[in-house]
Amino acid sequence: MPSSLPLAMLIVFGSAKLLSDLFERIGLPGIAGEILAGVLIGPSVLHWVSPNETMKALSDLGVLFLLFSIGLDVRLADLLRVGLLSTFVAALGEAIPFLAGWGILLAWGATPHAALFMGAALVATSVGISASVLKRRNLLHHRASQIILAAAVIDDVLGLIVLAVVSSVARGRFNIAEIVLTAALAAAFVVVTAIWGTKVVSRIFPHFHSRLRADEAQFDVAMILLFSLAVLAFYAGVAAIVGAFLAGLALAGSADSRVRNLTRGVTELLVPFFLAGIGLNFDIGIFRSRSTVLLALVILVAAIATKVLGCGLATLPAGWHTAMRVGVGMIPRGEVAMVAAQLGLSMLILNAAVYSVIVFVVVASALLTPPLLKIAFTGPMGRAP
Amino acid sequence: MPSSLPLAMLIVFGSAKLLSDLFERIGLPGIAGEILAGVLIGPSVLHWVSPNETMKALSDLGVLFLLFSIGLDVRLADLLRVGLLSTFVAALGEAIPFLAGWGILLAWGATPHAALFMGAALVATSVGISASVLKRRNLLHHRASQIILAAAVIDDVLGLIVLAVVSSVARGRFNIAEIVLTAALAAAFVVVTAIWGTKVVSRIFPHFHSRLRADEAQFDVAMILLFSLAVLAFYAGVAAIVGAFLAGLALAGSADSRVRNLTRGVTELLVPFFLAGIGLNFDIGIFRSRSTVLLALVILVAAIATKVLGCGLATLPAGWHTAMRVGVGMIPRGEVAMVAAQLGLSMLILNAAVYSVIVFVVVASALLTPPLLKIAFTGPMGRAP
């Protein structure tokens, strides 16, 4: 066994937990500390750990288990109750960022196709960061948290459609039937799994305990469900984490405390790899050109303001406080933005500078969300409003 | 996120648990089923999963957590009580396999250097398989289990020395001072960590609970100790799993049920990747040449018989039953054999056929040990003797 794996584990896990503790001590959210730990140990600063295949896998597993464990803590009925509102939140929270990203890149002098890709990169929220903050601060039972989770799932389906449309346009072969099929498949997967998953699981799951020989049969079955739905989600076109969330949701009523404790162990070990993993992608190269820095800052401000505006406006019927919380909770961008950036780069539509701007927005929005969420939920002075 | 990770997780974890359950149903040890699952899904049979970097990392983490959790279940005093006996077990259990491997390859017409490498490949026991069986069957409190664990740690240090000597000889620059230094460093690491680790940890560990802000501060600190000792073990020249075992041992008195439950979750998820990972390495290519098959079978029989003989003889003072159990428990070969094989191949001392013979012995000895251990502990009819 090479030393590199235990050493990398030690550096990532240790630095994430250390900075998380330091941040909490000075009143900042620990999660921002864990992301910053990734920036510090990554290629741009100390260069102790590089974002290789293994770190990517641990990060992917971390966010998979994070969303699974959040699904375990949420009741489907609560999500369905905010379903219609969340659909508006997702839709308006995608339309405004798309227009902003597209407009800014056109004004910056980029090609129309590049502008479309920047729009697509800004649409989809990556719920991992907000979910992590809400879970760690025991805020999942808030109405705003439930809107954020439901909207994030719908947002992922919509984001997929936007990306499919944009890349079809860029390829010059826009096939409406194909797009509709993609959208229908993704939506069908989410609806069927969400509605029927709980019913099927609650009927089947208890039987495994008596039928299987393994000591931890229920946990084993839960893991198999988690990986199966993550795979199915991927083939249905949505993010694997949506499948993981739906798996947790399906098990929420059936899983006993043993399954929850064992899941907690995996989550506690792996989530720092997800959070620090975001920071690892930070590329200092962006600061070499002044115009790139300017673009990055403009896009970052737009990315934040448009989500807060779009999602907040849609949530206004639920009250001002809830609207602010939902708006802030939907800020972080993640996988979909990275996919759009990589796709644009590989299709020679985006250049390296615009690519690194998108990566910067992902890292910076992840870093800024935890403190903003903390303020939105407890007020700037830490008092609950 | 590519689908390949959730899909690979599903295939490896699912097939390992499925075969484990089937094996237990027909009275065979589930662990052999998990190893066989790796053979089936691996490149030689179905080719669903190949042994890539991520699978290797999950496998390495699996055995690291396995040995850590076994350390948590063992008391240092029990190991020290069998310390002298275990030293004999390790020494005699290395000398006889070394002579057998060396003699057989000379008789087969290999070069003297190749014969030395085969000897070195057969010396070191890989305790993961036996430890997994003993833990899963609740046999860790047996005197034989304690001898196996203590002997495996000493065996690892001795195996390192043998490998260092053999590769010095093969390189033609045998430096006695360097070998002595290597041996002293490894032995010092094990002794110092084993004796002082528990004392230091039991004094420091309780403070973290009150001082740190994290919800799972004790688990976080346990993880950092685990990775730190794994890294130190590697730099001291012994296997990372020895460091993991010592970390568990140091925490055995201090860790509460919360730390144990969270560790259990990680272990339950990752150990199948270690077990199936052994099977993934199986190479069907060995069966292409009749003389290679013959050599593989002769070496396999020798590898098994000489460990049983050497370790059993050394344990005879503790009684016939204990001697058989220890002999069988020390059969599996693992990392050290693979390192010797890869080193020999890269130094052009071993050819591809002899290399694949060593890999075959690792997989086959891992597959055969669980049923043999079951017989040694409970008798062929499943009754405790």
C-alpha cells in the first residue's frame, strides 16, 4: 500500500476538521472552513494534495452520502406540501441567472454560443453545501429548508434540460423530440421514485432483517438501494445525488437508528472530502489577467444576486424571511456548472479563461453560502428573527 | 459525476453481499463468497469491474478500517501476554515458508535470485482475511486469535526485513548497517506505539470531547489518529494496516460506543471492497501454460502447509487445538507477497509466469482460509471442540 492514500486522507480530513473548528471558534460557519482547507492544501497554495481520481471518488461518495442522509431526515409529505411553490422557485431561479450569464458574456464580447454556455452554467443549484449547513445546524425542519430541498431536485431536472438544449443548439442539430424525451425521462424518474419509492421500501425493507444472514442486513440493503438509485438517476439524466436523496427519502420511514448511525459514520468520514474537494479545484491562475478577474467578479455577483432575486421572488408569498432563506440557500453552483464548463471547453466554445471563471464561481459561491445562510436564518447578530 | 462510480459501488458491494449470503446459506464462510465475487466480476470472468485506482483506494481503506476496528476490540494486555509465543510463531512461520519457496523455485530451474524472491513472497502473513473471519464470528477473545494478531504484527516486521535483505542481495550491494537500521526503526515504531499509545491516548482523548466544536469530535480525532499512525507505520517501513491496528489498540480503552458505531458504518461499507478487491486481481492467464499451473499448485500447497507447520509447531506448547487454529489463521498472504512479486518483476528477476503464480497464491490462500479457519475453530461438523 503506498503511503500516499493514508497521507492524503490525513491531510484532507485533518485540515478540513481543523479549519472547521477554527472557523466555528471565531463565529464563522465550519463548512466554509472545510472548503477553504481544500483551497489551502490544493495546487494553488500549498500543493500538498492534487485533485486526482481517488480524491474525486471520495468527494463524489461524500456528497452522495450527504444527500442520502439528508433524505433520511426529511419527510416526503413535507416536500410535497411545498411542491408547487418549489417548482416556481426552481423555474424563476433558473430563468434569471441564465439571462444574466448570457447577457454578461455577450456584453463582454464573447460568441453567442459561449454566452449560452455561461447561461447554462449558472442555472443549476448544487444543493450539497446548503444541505450540509442546514443539517449541521438542525434547520432541516424549517419550511425554508424543505422548499430548498424540493426546489433543488426540480432545479436539477430543469438544469439538465437547459444544458441539453444549449448543447444541441451549439452542435447545430436541435432535436425537439430528443429534448422532450430527455426531460420526460428525468421527470418520470424523480416523480415515480419519490411517490412509489417510500411505499415499496416500507413494504419490502422489514423482511430483509429476518431473511438475510448478514449482521447488518438492513444497512447493506440500504447501501444497495442508495447505489442503485444513484445509477438509475444517472441513466435517467439527473445527477446521481438526486438518486441518493430519493433513496434516503424512500428509507426515511423504515430505517432504524442502527442504519442511521452506520450511515452517519460514513457521512462524517467522507463529507470533508466533498467540501475540501470543492476547494481543491480553485485555480489561482485566474488572477493572472485583470480582465478575467473582472469578469469573474461580475459573474460571481450576478450568480449570487440572480438566484437570491429569482428564488426569493418566487417564495415571497411565503413571507420575507422564508424568501431570503430560500434565495440564499439556492446560491451554490456545482456539478452542472462544472459539466457545462467542461463541455464548453471540449467543444472549443469556451476558452480556458471563461472555464476558470466558472470554476471560480463554483468555489466562491460555495464559500460564501454558509455565512450568508447563517445570517439569513439567525440574523446578523446570531439571534433568531 | 460519472455513473461509473455509483455503478462500480453497486456491482462490488452488491455482488459481495449477495455471494456472502449465498455462501452462508450453504454453510460456507461468507468472506470466501465476497472474495469469489471479486473473481467473478473481475477481468478474468465477467469483466464488469477492473482493478483501477479508485477500487484500489477503497480496498486499501477497507483493510485499514478493518484492522482499526479489530484493534478497538482487542486489549493490549492480552496481546502482550502471548508476546513471546507469538514471536516464535512469527519467526518459525517465516523461516519454513521461505525455505520452501526458495527450494521449489531452485528445483523448478529458476535463477537463485528468483528463488530468493519467491521465498520472500511467501514469508509474510496478511492478517486481514483471518481477522475478518475472527471478528465476524466473534472469536477475537480466543487465545488463538490473540496469538494470530500479535504474531501477524511481528510477522510484518520480520517480513519487511526479509524483503530488504533479499532485494539488497539481488541488487548486489548488501549493506548490513542499512538492514539493521530498517529493522530497528520498524521494531521501535511498533513497540513504542503499542506500549505508549494507549497511555497517551487515554490521557488526551477525553479532553477533545469538551474542547472541540464538532458534533462528532471524538470520531474525528479517532480518524486523525488512525491516518496518522498509518502514515507513520509506512515511513517506519511496516504496513499501513499495522499502524491502523495500533491506532485501534490505543483507542480500545477510551473510545465510546458512538465512536465504535460510526467506525462500524465505515467498516461495513468498505470491507467488501477489500475482500472483493483481492478477487479482482485473479488472473485467468495463469491457466494457459501447464507447467505454470503445476508450479502454482505446488507453491500454493507449500504456502499453506509450511505456515500451518511453522506456526503450528511454535504454538504446540499451547495445545493441539490452538496450534491448528494459529497455523491456519496465518495462512493468507497479501500485500508483502504482491510487493515482492512486483519488485521482482520490475528488477527483471521474476518473469510474468512466476509473478502470476504469486498473485494466484494470494487469491487462493485468501479463498481457502475462511473455510479452513471455520473447521479449525468449530470442527468439520460445525461443533465447537
